[in-house]
Amino acid sequence: MSESANAPATALAPWIAAQRASLLAQRGHAWLLQGPSGMGQYALGMELVRAWLCDAPTAQGACGQCGSCHAVNVRTHADLCVLMPEVQMMALGWPLSEKAQADIDDKKRKPSREIRVEAMRDAVEFSQRTSARGRGKAVLVYPAEQMNHITANALLKTLEEPPGDVRFVLASEAAHQLLPTIRSRCLGHTMVWPAEDQMLQWLQGQGVAGAAATAFLRAAGGRPDDALALAQSGRSPQAWSALPQAVAKGDVTALGDWAPAQAIDALQKLCHDLLAASVGAAPRYFAAADLPKALPPLGALTRWSRALAKAARTADHPFNAGLMLEALVAQARNTLHSKH
């Protein structure tokens, strides 16, 4: 889940701070931060570029006080280039190029959901310019798997032969989707999965009450950033616990205010836990007591899992979101009551 530009500022998690110190102690012109979603790739990537550009950096990172740190905070640093899908750029408050903004404002096209090759060409040109503040330049690419092959190839030559004072950080939630040639030209760093008590303590520090922190962390599959996003979305732990029984009854209101992609994600988590329970494994996203007592047959769950994976591919472009939610809940109800 993405951070929102309007979300409350969150304290840097201790495990991100520890990884920042470790990476800053190493030399390299390009890092690939990899791991599942919700582990803080974007936050760590931002910490690295802040420190690289800072006027008075320490071993622990940027000073947070200088003109460079301020320029990063207000999204105007002349030596920082951020490459993201336009929908994420806008959600996180990063400015688009004048042409891209004009095209979107004039309704010539919608904001892109992948990193556009035009933006990458601008980044390559940026990397060849002289540093404005004299401390080198930085390029942050997130999520890096949102580059298509043309965009990735536009980056490849610059990664192979980088201009002297530019450094790259590619942050990815699906590094296996990147071109092998991209991966091989970066120093790899796998995001650290924090201890549960550390994550709960951090969530409570962000204002999430103890029992809710435990519930949201479970709902997020143990991923702290995703747990915080769930807590800040206005959903309640009780509504999450009630979801399996609600869809078993065909109650569409249980997913009433969810976007189709969010609803599919929730149903995929339920399907995962039912598949796990049916082979004697512990559920991951729901408490065992929340799941239906009578489990559907393995074949029915497998068919449902495939159907949800197919629905996920078009979730961002539903013909009618309301009808799609009704169909998803009906499909869930039929599966949960299936006898074969």
C-alpha cells in the first residue's frame, strides 16, 4: 500500500534506521532494495537519497536541518529525480513534468500506472547534467517493477556507465520481474523483516491501540507499513474479523466502501487462510476463530483462488465497481457453501 501525501507523518521505524546506517557505510552507485510490499522500501530509499544529498550528513543519515533536506521535504530538490507511476507521484505529492501535467490537466490521457519511458529519458538526461548543489545527484525509482522493458532498457546504459556523481536507488516489491541485466548492475539489499514486538511497539507509537495493532498486523500478513495503512484507512479490526462470516452470508455491505482491488486483496487473504486451514496449516491473515467451521473442499478453494487472481488483473478497470463487488461476494459465498 502506498503512503499518502496527506497521511500523518510517521516516525522512522527503528529497523529502517538500522538498514539506512548499514547501507550508508557501504560504497556503490546503485542499490536495489527488494522484498514484499509493506516492508518500507520507499522509506529506506528516501532515507538514502536524503543522506547522499545532505549538506551535513552523519553515519546515521541526513541532518534534517540543511537547505538540501528542506528541498527534499518540499519536493523541489534540483539534484533529486524521482521516477514512479504518475498515480503514485500524485498521491505522494511529487510534481510531474510540465508536459505530463498539462496532458493530464487537458484530459488528453489519464495518469499512468507504470513508469513512462518519457520520464526515464528525462531522468537519463538529468543524470548527465552538472549537480546544482555540488553534492552529486540521486535518482529514486519506485516501484522499480513498474518499468516496462522499453523503460528499463532506457535506464540500463546509464546504470552500466553512470556519470561520475549520480547514484541510483531502485526500490522494488517484485524484484524478480526486473530485467536480469538491471538486477546485476545494482548492489542488492533484501529488506529486513522486523520482530513482531518491535513492529507492535512502532504501530502503538503511531497511535494504533495495542489490540488493534495486533489485529491490523495480522491482517497485513505481518507487514508493518501495510498494517499502518490499514489502521489509517478508517477500517476497524472488528470489521476485518467479521469479514469471513459476512461474505459467507453473501453480505455485500462488508465490502461496501472498498475499491475492487482492495476487496480482491481481502478475499485473496481469506482464500489463502482457508487453503492453509484445509491442509492443517495455521491461518496468516485472520484468527482461526474468524474462519468458517466447515471448510470448503480443496478443489473449490483452488478454483476460487484462480478466479480471484484473474479478477485482480482487471481490478483497476472495472466496468461497474458495484456490480463487480456483488459478483465477488456471490462467488465467495458459493465457494464457502460448496460441497465439491
